[in-house]
Amino acid sequence: MTPQHPLDLITRGVPSLQAWWDQYRAEDNYDPSLPRFHMSEFTLHMLDQAQGGVIPSFDKVAYGIEDALELADGAHWDAIGLSVIEVLLRDAEEHGLQLRSLYSSLGPHARDQWKDLYRQLNHGRQWPDAAALYLDSSPKCEQVRAGDSPSCLGSPRPLVSRGVARHRCSSKARTVDRGSQPASGKAGSRRAQSHGEGR
């Protein structure tokens, strides 16, 4: 049986995003073998909807991301990490969003991926969550603005894996396999892209 596409779960709680996804895959040039590319375009579309430092209904999207990760096989686990979580980490601040706000909306699987990818993108530096704040309560961490480096950002949840993602159904550590995909690679036009998925 063909695995359910993660975007079926990620978009189901937000009618406008579900309509976008239904229209997207109804187009003639839709290729079902490119889930990473589909999710990159979805995430960029979602970021484009941000207004006033907020993505509309992101809490519902976050629930969908968590459901999708809960059911994901290895390929879809990596695809969600690389094409949703990493794109948020990389591009959210350019859209006036605060990384700590997005992180606080995510569920435990997505937070594990976020910390894993943050570490990979920042030369081994850990995402600073509540455990880090207990160790460093210096005044420099009191104010954070959109666009600031998240080196002093916290979350109310304790450190779970120090950058290692763990699937709820297994005790085996799961990291996101970035392979040779560059962190700075932007998703291009869907009509111009036909081979990036397989790299």
C-alpha cells in the first residue's frame, strides 16, 4: 500500500492549505515521487502567508506535522525534516517570524528534528531550550527581537535529545539525513524542477 503523503496530514486542519494542496497535486505536472519538493513548496507558500509575525493557523499545522512524523517511514521522516523544519529554520526570520515562537508550537517529534537540524546548520551549536536557560540566566537573554540570533531563546520543555530525534515507537535514535542537500538551497519553480528529489 502506498504510504499516505505527509501533506495530507499536515494540511488537513487548515482548509485554505488543504485547498492549496488539492490544487497543487491536481496539476498535470505533479509528480508523486517528489515528496521533498512538494513539502518545500508548501513550506515556502506557508511562509508567504505570514502577516504581523504570525503564520495563520500554525498551531494546527504543527499538529499535522506531529501526526505526519508519528506515521512517517524513514524517507518521509527525512523529507519532513529537510523540507518543512529546515526551511522554517532557514527562511522564517526573512518573513518576520521568530524562531522561538515557531518552535514553541511544535510537538515533541518536530522539536527533536528542529534541534537536530539547528545543530547541523550551526556547526554543532545546540538549540537553547529551557535546560540551557537554567544554566545561563544572564541579562543578555532577557530581550529577543525578530531576526535576532536564537542563541538565548528558550522553551518550557526540557532538553530531550540534544539534537537527536527519537521516534515514539522506537528507542533507536533517528537523526535527519541531510545527505548532500545544501542547507542554503532554495526551492525553485516546480515547472523548472524535475530532478532535485533524487539527488
